[in-house]
Amino acid sequence: MMDFFKWADNKITFFRWYDIALTKLSVLAFAFLIAKLCPELLGLDWQIFLAAGMGFALPVFIKMLK
């Protein structure tokens, strides 16, 4: 499994900014698909989505500010 991460780290250096943007858009589209297929998820309070988003973004921001 560690070889996969080394391989991925080496490959990401060849990505351009728009490749990362396209990856983000594909994740957004997949999230919309999940919401469409499982509408009870949308019934959760907005604070849960905010907390999850901040929790996922926090390690990236910490790494950026080091």
C-alpha cells in the first residue's frame, strides 16, 4: 500500500492547476450523486456538514501554514 502512495506522490508533481480543479469537480459531482441516491442525508442539520467540512480541511490548512 505504501508503494501506491509513493507512486501517487511522484505523479502529482506533473499535475497542473486545472487537473486538481477537475478532480475537485468530479468529487462534487459524486457528492451530488450520493445526495440524489440517498436523500435522507440532506435532512441532516447544516452544522453537521459545516463541522465535517472544517474537519476535513483542517489538516490541509495546518500543513499549509507550517
